[in-house]
Amino acid sequence: MLPGIKSKLPNVGTTIFTVMSSLAAEYSAINLGQGFPDFKMDEALIDGVQKAMKDGHNQYVHMNGLLKLRERLAEKIFDLYHSPINAGDEITITPGGTYAIYTALTTILQKDDEVIVFEPAYDCYIPAIELNGAKAIPVPLQFPGYEINWDAVREKINSKTKAIIINSPHNPSGKLITEQDINTLKSIIANSAIYLISDEVYEHLVFDQLQHHSILKYPELYQRAFVCFSFGKVYHCTGWKLGYCVAPPNLMKEFRKIHQFNCFTCNTPMQYAIAEFLKQKENYLGLGKFLQQKRDYFAQEMKATRFKPLASHGSYFQLYSYAGMSPEPENEFAVKLVKEFGVATIPVSAFYSQPQQNQVLRFCFAKKEETLQAAARLLKMV
Ligand code: PMP
Ligand code: GLN
């Protein structure tokens, strides 16, 4: 008998997204939990992949990603954020945003380093920090607006602080980083050696005429940043697991040392197809409006329920409070909604390392109207 494996993540179970999606499948519930669209992606992009395969683009592309794709991304970044990014040494195509974040953290972290993480936090951040022998230092966002408490950040910074992870639009709250946040961040880290990991996978999913403040726009911040993106969220194909990381050449050089031995290179035909599809700017420029309509449609339907919305200005998600409806903790309440009412959501407590109960659930509104309507009808009964 082999001895059991000494776990590298002894306190980690199965991610809440898999838990809730499996429960939804088991109880045939409507799944507004895990963030993925239930509407179709663009057929033209699928045709593009097929064409690339038929044209014979089926072998490894360059380990940093198809150059044409990286060039198109550099053009897009220049158009959107006026930042000159070099496709050659500042962009690497990755198998999704999660991998980009993991690789960025692995690139910079040494044993016992500390990384500041705002909570609620997307659930891949802390395990990736801990797997690298470093320590996550949680800073709670202020409920119910989920603003960043910069004084709390200042208090946590010390000589071990290696990085800060920021995520805007924010999962799960839908909160956006403001210009004021950016200025405060600049002043806090100006004379430090602190890196930034900026998770911008929802960059285009911004509502209410607000603006996405990409770290790419601010040279003082970008010089120390790994900025992570996902094509899954842009082209409604989360299952393609393709994304990219943008970082200055000196940082990207180290990132690639790790990438070359972990993944080496990503799916070739999809890179050809996306490079071509990126020419159609309206596809990503119209995304905010498209998703905002869904947020508003769902909010309208939810008015007939007792759930109360919190503000969402971006992402796929809106939080709803059930305070006053049930005293149950979020996890129990979310499980009950699946089993007894047929709707799956995500308990926000799953995004905290310290127990936190605000009686809020996360709903994914990146769904067909009929799905959102059917879910709201069931939730009326709660
Ligand atoms: N960051 C956030 C905030 C996310 O919600 C997700 C999930 N899409 C990711 C990163 C990971 O994206 P991907 O599926 O491309 O790994
Ligand atoms: N990012 C998606 C979410 O927040 C899920 C991705 C995953 O299941 N890991 O729901």
C-alpha cells in the first residue's frame, strides 16, 4: 500500500461552481450558478475554427501564441486603452484566464511571500497563492457596496507583500474599480516592489455607461502588472478555455519560462479563428449593452420575488439579498433553492476565506430571456 498523498491544499474541497452545477444537474434545476452563457456563440467563429482545421492549421503554433492573434490583440489594446503593447514580447496566449493568473503568481512568488486579496474573491486566487508556498492576506470589500477599503490595504502592506490581486469588473459583486481607486493604488505602491495581478476577464461586460479602467491604461501600474483576460467571456465560449496575459517584457520573459514547461502552447485552430474574428470590433464593443439588457430583464422579472438586488455594474453576475426571507446561512439556503425550488445560484460565502454571512446569493444573468423568466417564476414561490 502506498501512503496517502500529503495534500498541498489540505483545506480545499471541490470548487463551488462544480458543486452547484452538479447539484443543478441532479435536481434538473435551472442553473444560474456557474458563470456560463446558455445562448449560442457566433456560428461564424465556429466556422472559422473549422476552416482553420481544414486549411491544415492543426500543429503546434509558437509557444507564445499565434503571432497574428497577438498582433490583433495589441491593436485592440491600443484602440481601447491607447497603450503601446508589443505583440512580440508582452502578450502570451494561455489556456484560459485561470491559467494566466496561476502562471503570473507562480512567476513572482517565493516561499512566505504575501499577496493581498480582496474578498469576496474569485476562488482560484488563494489556492494558487498557497500552492506557491506564499500566504494570502484577505482584505474584505465593504458590504453592501463592495468598495475597497484602502486604509485596510495600507495596514496589511509590509516587507513581505509581493503582490495585490485586483479584479474589475468584479466577480461576484459586479463592482467596478473607479478612477479614485486607481489613484489611491498608484500612491500606495509607488515606492514599493509590489506587483499587480489584474484579472480583467469581464473587461467588456460593463454597464450603465461606465468605463472599464484597465491597468493597461496606466504606465506606472502596468510596469509591475500581469493583466489577465479570457476569450471565453468575450465570445460566449467558456468551454474553449483560451485567454491571454499581457505584461511588460521583463515580467513576461519569466512568465514564459514557466508557461513553456507547463502548457507550452494552446489550441491552434481556435487561435487562427479568433485572430480573424477580432477584426469585427462590434462583437466585443456591443457586449456591455447586450449583457446589460439581460441584467435589466432579470431584475424586472425578479421584482415579483422577495429577493432584493444589490448594484451590479459589470460582469455576468448580480447579487441578490434574501435577508428577511430566511435566517439560513447562504450555503444551506442555496442548496434549498436547488432542491425545493429548482434554481441553482452561488452562495457568496464561498468566496471568503473567513466565514462571512451577508445573506446574499450570486445569480448569473448571461442566459436566454426564457431561462431568466422561468427561474424568476420559480423564485416567486420562495
Ligand atoms: N477570473 C474570473 C473573475 C472569472 O470569473 C473567471 C471565470 N471565467 C476566470 C478568471 C477564469 O476564466 P477562464 O475560464 O478563461 O479560465
Ligand atoms: N468563472 C465562472 C464563475 O464565476 C466559473 C468558472 C469555473 O467554473 N471555474 O462562475
